[in-house]
Amino acid sequence: MSEPAYFIAQIEVKDYEVYLKEYGFPLLEQLNVIGAEVLAADFNFAVLEGDWDGNWIAIIRFPSAAVATQYYESSEYAPLKDLRINKLSRRGSVVQVPGIPTGG
């Protein structure tokens, strides 16, 4: 069994309502199809250390690193990614992190 992988996104969203309508809800539909799950996504967070360069955070769990990478590079996600980067946000970062192997 593959270990999960996670996307952690730090985004500066221009308009929350528009972001959720045009990106967030369509994204959720796509993620459900591939077995991925949004673990956290909100503008209400506390920075405990260091600098944070955004007003939105999201953490998404994918079934595996291969599924995460395939989705990020897919033609299905491409229009949403373009919308997020070029219309709905000022800037942002998305990182992919492997899950910690569990005993089993």
C-alpha cells in the first residue's frame, strides 16, 4: 500500500467568495473523483513562527505521491490551476510533502 502525499498551499487570494466559487468548489469535485481529501482550508489561521506570505492555507491529502503529481500535471486540473494563478490570486506557493510511513 502506498503512503499518502500532501499538498500544502499558501495563497494570497484576491476575493474569497469568487475564489471558492470558481476554484474551490470545482476543485473539491475533482479531488473526490481521485480519492483526495481537503484536510484544512481557511483564511482564519494563526502564524506561530516566521513569516507567512498569504491569506489562505490549504492542506490536501492524496492517496499517494504518484496520484498527487499526476493530478497536478493533469489536463483536468490545468484550467483550474491557470485560473488560480492568473486570476484569483496575487501570489502563492504549493508544496508536495510525502506522508510519514506508518507501521502496519
